[in-house]
Amino acid sequence: MRIAVHGASGFTGSLVVTELVRRGFTPVLVGRDETRLRAVAARAAIPDPQIRVARLDDIDALAAALADTDAVINTAGPFTRWGEPVVRAA
């Protein structure tokens, strides 16, 4: 199962990515900074990470980043402010 983690480079997102890997899931790391996403992938020991860069203000890019995943976990808060674009894109 491929699970997109939006906000994967943040504190909570990196914890979620690590736990997904531990449980045998394939995380798709989504966020606005490729360098930070790659650092999270390295810390989680993901050999061939799926990295997707998409900003919250670009719904088309965000939708494309989430398109072929089975589920989406949004870890970028505050959720009342930043949650809606992720929900619309998913």
C-alpha cells in the first residue's frame, strides 16, 4: 500500500514516515522542499524514496502528487488553515 505523507519533512511527518516503513508500507513523501524530504527518507532508511514536491497553494501539483496513492496522511498544521487544500487535492 502506497501512503502519501503530506508534510513529511516536519517533525510529525518524519515520525509518521518512520512508522510506516517499520510497518512495511511504502510512504510517498510530499512537501515543499525536496532536500528536506530526502533527508527524512535517508533517516528512515528508504532505499529508493518516492519524493514529490508540491506546495499547498498549487492544487494541481498537489493533486498530481497524491494521485496514485492509496491513502493520504496530512501532517502539516495548523490543520484548520492548511488541511483544506490537501483534502481538495486528495
